[in-house]
Amino acid sequence: MELHKYKAHELKAMIKNKEVKVEEVTKAFIRNISKIDEKIGAYLHVSEEEALNSSKALDEKITKGEILEGLGGVPVAVKDNISVKGMQNTCGSKILQGYISPYDATVTKKIKENNGIILGKLNMDEFAMGSSNENSAFKKTVNPWNEMYVPGGSSGASAASVAAFEAPLSLGTETGGSVRQPASFCSVVGLKPTYGRISRYGVVAFGSTLDQVGVIGRDVEDCALLAQNISGIDNKDYTTVNIPVQAYKNNLVKDIKGKKIGIPVEYFGEGLNDNVRKTIDKAIKVLRENGAEVKECSLPLTQYALAAYYIISSAEASSNLGRFDGVKYGYRSKDTEDVVDLYFKSRSEGFGKEVKRRIMLGTYVLSAGYYDAYYKKSLKVRNLIIQDFQKVLNDFDAILSPTSPTPAFKFGEKTKDILSMYLSDIYTVPVNIAGLPAISVPCGFVNNLPVGLQFIGNYFSEATLFNLAYSYESSTDWHKFTAQII
């Protein structure tokens, strides 16, 4: 029995029915990690001993007659910018190499409290800055469908680990699409929740008004399971909202009759790969056959979203990353003359190129002479983009688009053309700007590389997104395909 190839909800049911032990499930994934991760490169740290000890403890509960509610003994892998007590938390950066977290993030604490197992920490673009996972200070993570191609970023390893059967579930983070875009590239399901739905406490900040923890699974039900168990208000994160979390599993039905879906004309213009367009058109037909009403709509300010995003996110990154100075924790340069030299050398040696680029851009737009011209104006544009979405979502239950304008690209293909790299997030960034929820589901292949279909919903409408995504998924077989490297 190849337990590592079962989906999370299937494993939970098997454990509940005493067909398999939690320890057996955990060992199956640890074996597969040791077998293939040298090729995939998803993990920066595998917590084998801790995971097995936790598994044995849960098995003892079952022996005593307890039913494992919540995650039910299912393992979860965690992106390396989300704190897990006693484990490294490097953010994919040299500047935090060797740092061990003294506490749990709220999401990892909830995983443990809800009978989940932490498998280890996953690779990422440094401080979550990137769209390809090429900015990690430590290693390269490849796309399980083709090792010549990127897995997406910054949560590329979170998506690759699930696609490669190295974890049934994973946590990633989103600032501009960093869960949905890798999910699309790796043919898995990725949810970015509403801003405030899932706590950010214990997550190293990139852009505080944009960041969100997201979930990745092999199918929609898996995503719903993990989201259900980590969502909700948190008194340690004042941005979380006291709105009840719906029972997402109740919305996993095929029926979407009467649901209205908007197709923004701006998302299907120049820059969209023709074969991706054809794949999305086929997906739209499936949704219509399932009872949805699909019509065109308009989001005219989409063209300004990317520019506003990079100004706002870089400004917030410049502020947030000021704490990494070589004094409090993390990397410290040797042979420095004074404290100013210490700051300069520690940050110069500790940060990578992309992080430095965004810190400099952020510092520039926050400077006295340019604050009004750039940062303040971007905040105004952000409000207009939010209004754009609200006008459409007053008439529609959800908005549909490609997750990315192209399938995955080759390593090195866009590293010299930064603008081209940034444009790979053109359909995901507006969602983070507005703080809306969105989900990406597999919808086909172009040149043997996966394509993702994105549903964008109104605030706290994750249940509706799960309904639409499940309806499409249950009418197709794309989620059943296995990555070629495996």
C-alpha cells in the first residue's frame, strides 16, 4: 500500500477506521522524502524525530478510544517563513541561517492542536520575494512535472512537495499570488483566503497589508480540510476578523445552478498564452454545463494593479526587513569597524539580489521627496481597485480567470528580464491588493505543463469558492494526473 499517494481526506478516513496507524502514514511520507527529495529539493528541514513522536502520541490516543477530530493524524509540511517551535525558520535567506524559532505560529499551533503532524520546513524564494523559487539562498526546487522548469514562487516548494507526494498538505504564504501561481504550475489546488481569515501571527512579514497564509492540497476537499482547521479569529493578530468559519465540507457539492460567474475582459487580452486561453474556454463550458451563468464583466483598473503592488509591497518590505540588522538575531558580519559598518556589511552579505532590489525600491518610494508621488498615490489606486472588484462582485458570485498567463517557464528564462518575471503574477496580484479570497484548481495542460483555473470571490466567501472549484473538479480528471518525475 503506497500510503503517500493517498489524499489527505482519504488518509484521515483510513486512520479513523483503524485501517492504518498515524505512524505508518508519517513513515510513508518520510520514506518518500528520503527517496526523491534529492531530485525535487522541496525540503530545507525534515523533522523526522518530532513527526514520529507526535504520530506515536496520536496512535496512543486512538488506542485509548479517542477519535482524532480535525486533521485526524494527517501530516502537513510548512513553508520556512512560518514559525514552528524548535525548528529552523530561515525564510530562504542567509541572514536567518541557523535561526531556531522559540515559538509556534498560530497556524502551526492549530495544526498540532487539531491532530496534525508537522513534517518539516519547505524551501522558498528569499523572504517570499519571487515568482519562481530561484531566489532561495540554499537550493533549487524543481517542478515535479519537468525538472527543467520552475515550480513557481515564492511557495514553489509548498506546491512541489504536494505534487511529488512528499506531503499530503502544505502551508504557503501569499503576498501577490505566491500560493495560487505555484499551485497552477504544479497542478495542485491552492487557496488564498480573505485577508483576516487566517492568522499571520508567527509568520515573518514581507508586506503586512498583503500577506496571507494559504493552503495547498491535492484536491479541493484537502484544501477545505486544512483551511477549516487553521481559520478563525486570533487575539494575537488584530487583523483577523470575528466572522464565523463555515463548515467548508458542506459546500463540496457539484450543484452550482444559479451561480453567476464573471469573466473580466481585461484578463483575456494581450499577454495571455493562446493555448492557456483555449484551456480556460473549455473550463468555462464545463461550468456552464454544471448550471453556472457565465458572463463577461470588466475590471478596468487591472492595468495599474502590478505597479501599485510593487510600490506598496516594497515599501512595506523596506520597513519590515529593517529588523534584520546583524544585532538582534541572524547573520552578523565579522571584522566590522563600528555599528554602522556592522549594519551595512551584515545586510549586504546576508540579503540576496531580489531582496536588496525591493528594499531599495521601498526606501525610495517612502523617502520625503517621493512619498506623495509614489506610495501615497499607490494607496489611492489600491482603493480604486477594491471599488472595481466590489462593483463586479455585487452582481456576480465569483470572478473567473487563468491563474497565470503562461504555464511554468524554464529555469533562468526570466531572471534577466525582471519585468517579465513580475508579469507572471498579473492575474493574482489584484486579489492581494483587494484582500479578496481566491482559489486555483488544475484545468489542463499545455505542452505537458499544468494550467490553473482561478476563482476569485467576495470577502469571506471561501465556501462559495470551494463549491465552484469542487463542481469543476468533480466534472474533470485533471486532479488525478500524476507528475512525470515521480
